[in-house]
Amino acid sequence: MTTTGKYRSSWVQILKDKQFPGWEVGVHGQAIVVKIAPERDLKEIENQFPKTFSELSAEIKEPKEWLKFIFYNGTSRFQYIAG
């Protein structure tokens, strides 16, 4: 597994461990994909994710790498690029 794969896997695991309500976390290609329950406010998550990312990144021990997160709820989506 490459460093990027380990870093991405660490992110997937931490997002699953945090058990954010209504989040289903997986990987598609190079992106971490997060399906959000339709009743959750996707715009609120988009506005809060940079802070969440910053807080959680302190828990990742792997060297930081470029990552792409895709969040969607069936009707809309947004992406967050880190790195």
C-alpha cells in the first residue's frame, strides 16, 4: 500500500470511528466518498468541514498527502480538496 493509500485509509477509519450521524464513508477511486442522509443539511456540513478536517487531521499520524473528499446526499454534492 502506498503512503497515499495509508493516509487515505487512516482518514476513512477516523471518519467511521467518529460515527457522524447519517454518514456512510467509503472510497471510490482516489476519493473518500461520504454519503449523507437526505435529512441532513449538506450546506451546513460543507461550511463546517474545513474546521472538522483541521481538528481531525491532528489525529492522523501518516504523512499528509493530497486528498479529495466527495460529499453527497442524492440531490446535491460538494467536494473538499486537502493537500
